[in-house]
Amino acid sequence: MSGVSGWIRAQPWISLVARAGLGAMWLYYAVPKLSYSSDALGLAVRQYQILPTGLANAFGTVQPYLELAFGVLVILGLGTRLTAALSGLLLLVYIGGIISLGARGIAINCGCGGIASKAEAGHTRYTLDVLRDLGYLVPAAWLVWRPRSPLALETALLGDEPSHD
Amino acid sequence: MSQSNRQGKVTARERMAAAQAAERAKTRRTRQLLTTGIALVVIAAVVGIGAAVKSSSSSSSASAFAAPTGSVVDTYVDNRTHTSDPTAIEYGSPDAKVTMTVFEDVRCPFCDIFEVGAGDTYKKFVDAGEVKVDFHIVKLIDVNDQSAGENASGSRNGGSALACAQNAGLFDQYHDVLYANQPAETTDPWSDPSALITLARKVPGLDTPAFESCVKNTTYGGFVDQNWVDFNTLKLQGTPTVEINGTALTNAQLFSASSTAGVTANTASDGQGANTTAVQAALQAAVTKAYGNTTPTPWATASATASATASSSAS
């Protein structure tokens, strides 16, 4: 019985840590990109050769702001479950994109035009990138399951919520 | 009598508890809808503002830039960019009927493989007066590095230095020197202009005070920037992009895993060499189509430059 109540006491703090981690991750990736030109942002997505050019440019331009919004919302604790779910979706998109590059043998770390390169260096980095993004999925998935945590704006704004989930 | 009263009280208590629970549940659902709604509005607002900011500061319209002597409008590029800007450095006879458009970056490894490996191949056609090469020097590697958080400027500096060499009439020689001494892609020594000046000393007559000042001031940085804008307008995938009379050569035509032409220690791990056979064939086909049975006048400048360099390195 004490195990269950111990768990109930610990869960909100685990969620708080998850919020901090996921939010910090998004801000860390989003903030540098805010100052890039739309040319650079569009090219980065075009190199994946997945989306048609117009969509790739649009997605590239919007991407830093999407990540920024997710980071801010998660850190503030506003719409945590929704933002965590959308974060997970975006991470899955990134993971899929990297796996697709590896499968087609496209090396874009040099940006020298999708030539099928047998360089192991490119593939090794893809593996690390996928593992890293999979790691970020963990706090996102946790927050979809257990979004309640202390120091959340949604609690303060709209009154105390019931003690049970 | 008391039995039914007790039952009545329990039912009322239960009803009140149930009503309170339903009220709490309703409040919770409303609250969840509100927070979700606010979050969605915030996301949409941030994304919307961001997209508006980015598109208004888009560099599709570049400011005036300095262009080196003799830079030309590449008609095969201008018919897509419609800027009428002279953004290309032309190598070859202006009367040549076949134009080879090359978008390249001085730091780009595959451009190095192409230039070192297939340079002799295409220069034969240039010397014969049949093909002119319109070089568009871009800063793709710099931009790539910047998107990884690094401050890079070697592509832009190197491109500007090439334009300085064009002013001095020594573009081809300096172009060869840069590609023969290309640094590893993960390094950026050319962000320091003095490195570019040191390399210029390998070209007799290039290292003058005017050239040094041109390189140190990155005088033709805007020229490289405009080519980068054009690269994006044309929605090119990468460098090198090589077109013959506007038709792009495929990667398979440019590079081959069974070739080692142009491969150096820095590029050995890429596993591809320049496909000189295919490049030769493509250029020959275009030349035959353009000239038929006629033979153009050889390009006088090339012969003069080649013999001048040969005699100075022999002395």
C-alpha cells in the first residue's frame, strides 16, 4: 500500500522533470534557428528530398517557430498533454526523415547533392541522431500519459483540478 | 417507516455525491478544452508570426552588389531568375555556342572531385572555343555549417577572392590553386583571409596590394550572396550543379564509384571519382549539335594564359 502512495507522490515530480527536459530540448534546437535566413531553412529540408520543393521550403521556414512554441508551452505547463503529443509526432517525423536518408544512401552532411555515398561516417551519425530523437520521445510519451505536475500555468490559470486523473 | 426513510436519505446523499462528481467532471472537461484551446492558439500565433517575419525578410530581393570585371549574365540562369544581374564569371570565348553553367562552392568536396578530376576534360572544349563555362560561386557549405550552429565564412571569402582574381585576369589559375588546396570539409581555414592570400602567392602576379585589399575586405561577398540567392531561386539540390545549355547533368553523369579521377586524401572516403567519360560525352554531344560540321576559332586567351603560366613556372 505504501508503494502505491509513494508512487502517487512521486509521479508529479517525474512529470515536472519530463516537462523541463522536453522544453529545454525544444528551445535548445529552436533558438539558434530563429536567426537563419529562410533560404538556409528551406534548403535544409529540401536536402532530404522527401517533400516537394514548395512544401519543403514552407516546412523549413515554419519549423523553428513550431519547436519554439512547443518548448515555451511545455516549460510554462500550458496544454501539456496536447503539446507533448504534438512533440512526439514531430519527433517521429524527424526520425522517419533520418531513417529515410539512411535507407536511400543519401549523405547530406556535406550538402553536396544527394549522391549515394558509401561513407560510414554519414550512416553512423544517422544512427546517433535517431537514437537521440528516440530518447526525446520518452519524456514526450510520459507527459501524454501523466501530464500533471507542479508549477504548471494551466493549474494556476484555471483553478485547482481534481486530485485524481 | 424508518427503513424507507433511511433508504430515502441514502439515495439523496448518493444523488448529491453523483451530482457533485458530474459537476467536477464537467468542470474538468471544460478546463481541459480551454487549456488545449489556448495552447493551440499559442502554437498557431507563434508559427504565423514566424512565417510572416521570415517571408518579409526573405532574401529573394538582394541589394546592389559589386561584380568583378567581365562578369556576365548567364542566360540559362537568368531565364529563371529574371534579375538581369551579371552573376557569372565566364571562362572561355564569349562566342562559344555551348554554355556550361556550374554552381559550385570552394569548400565543397564533390566540387573538388569534379574540378580536379574533370577540369582537363572540359577545358579542352573551352580551349577549342566550343564551350564557355559560366561559374556561379555559392556559399552552401557556410550555410550548412551555420545551420549546425557554427560560424563559417570560408565559402564566401573564397568565392569573393576568386572574383578578386577575376579582376586581375587570373581567375582560372587561382581557381585551380584553391581546388588543389581545398581544406577538409569539417575545417574552415579560409574564414581567415590571410590563408587565401598565402595561396594566391602560388599564382605569379596575383598577390598585389589591390588583390590583398580586395580579399581582406571581402569586396565581392555580395556577388557570392547573390549567387546564393539564385541557387535558392532555382531550387537546386546541392553542389556541384552542372548544366549544359540549361540541361542539368545527373549525379551519375558527374560521378562514378568506379572512377578515381579527382579523388584526394580528403575525399577518398566519399567513394566516388569524376565521371570524365560521361562529362566528355555530354559536352561532345552538345558541341556536335551546336556546330555540326563547322569548327570554331580556338580561344586565343586560353592558349596565351596556358603558355604564360608554363613559361613562368619553368623559369
